[in-house]
Amino acid sequence: MSVQQAIKTVVFQLTDALHQVTNEQYTQQSKQLFSATLGQHVRHVIELFVCLDNGYTSGIVNYDARKRDHRIEIDKMLAITLLNTIVDSIDKIQKPLVLEFSYEEGDGNHTGIATNYQRELLYNLEHTVHHMALIRIGVAEISSIVLPDSFGIASSTIKYREACAQ
């Protein structure tokens, strides 16, 4: 399975979960998530993909410079629309990129390291699965929705569990 297909699979899982939660649940603070909402986690996932998509053209990706569009946190249907846009936009050809970042607080200087489109797609996939694990905790706290067993579980963990079960 390609990284693009794996992303599509997890995004479809996430979209399906969002269709099941109410708007109130989407914006409800979760004690288990330190007062974060499902919407905040979904926004974060979406915005990293948007950064990668925007950076693809220029060749420079900077996740720290994301917009932080709070409408995504409160508008479940906007989030679903943007997730569908992600699925439609990731089938690009491989190319080298520069990943820009800065870990110095208040420092406007950025450091750049070499990366590539496939590597950043993989990063976003793993990042999405991580946030889906957190979303799973939030969904369990605020609803009775039953998510698929693989929701928020890394593919390597699923493979390991399957091997152990045999």
C-alpha cells in the first residue's frame, strides 16, 4: 500500500467518525484530553496537511507557520470538507523539499533541512494516526460511538498484534 493510500484510509476513518459525532460533541471539551476538543485535534491534523500542500509549490514546508484557523475547530462540516480536499490533493509526484523550523522562542530565524514529499506525507500520516488515538479517547469520553479497532492504531502495531495472535 502506498503512503497516499494509507493516508486516504485513515482520513476516511476520521471522516466517518466525524459524521457520527454531533456538533456539540465535536466542540465539547474533554477532561481526558486536558480540556482540548475533538475539533482542535482535527484542526491540527488538517493544518499540517495544508502546510505540506502549500509548501509543495514553493519547495519549503514550515509547519510552525500554519494559520490555525479556529473555524475548523467549531465547524464539523468544514473539517469534513477539508479532509476530503486532502484526499484529493495528495497524489503529487515526488520532489525534494526543505523543512523549515525554529525551536528558539521568539527567534524569527529558521533552520532548514532537506526532506522530500513522500517523507513529509509519511510524517503527516503518522501524525494523523497519533491524533486519532487521542480523538479515540475523546470520543469514548463524550459519546457511545464505537470506532473501528484500527482507529488511531499505527499499522506496525496492527501487524504486530496480528502476528502475536497467530
